Amino acid sequence: MLKKGIYENIINQRMEREIHTAETENLVCVREEIDNTEAPQMLADYLAKAIRQKLQETEDLQDRMAIINRILTEYGLIEDVQITDTSNLLMGPVFVSFLKI
């Protein structure tokens, strides 16, 4: 149920149901167009939250990486950002010198 107050939330299906319930209880829900300059950040934050929730529900690391790569591939994002090493993180460059004897 929606609490009384001011919100700036993306209206998804769940929120739409809550708005409908609130309006049947004579509450006023004001909709406002998303500001074009704020839209990329708002939508990216919303998407990040949804993806984070899906990744938390997915236990296997390989499956998590596959989800990310599917998203990147599906929407034609740059191939260079697709995950290739699904088990490791780069912790920093290490310089190794080889001694010649």
C-alpha cells in the first residue's frame, strides 16, 4: 500500500496497482512526466536495481555472468564490456621481471 507523501518513482506494474488501490481510497496520486535530462540517470538506477535483484536471486556465478552478457548482447552494447573471465577479478597489474642466468 502506498504511504502518504511525495514520491519520484518509476511507475511499474506493482506501483500501478498500488496507485489504483490508493485512488479507490480517495487519495490523489499525481503523475508527472519524467524530465528528459534526468531520465537517463533515473532509468539507469531503476534498471540497476532490477538487475541487482535478479542477480541476488541467481546463486550460480556462471549464471549471473550469463545474465549480464545476455543483457549486453541483446541491446547491442559494446562487445568490449562483455564478461569473458567469469571466475576472476583483476586486482591490479603486477610487473614480473625475469632473470636471465
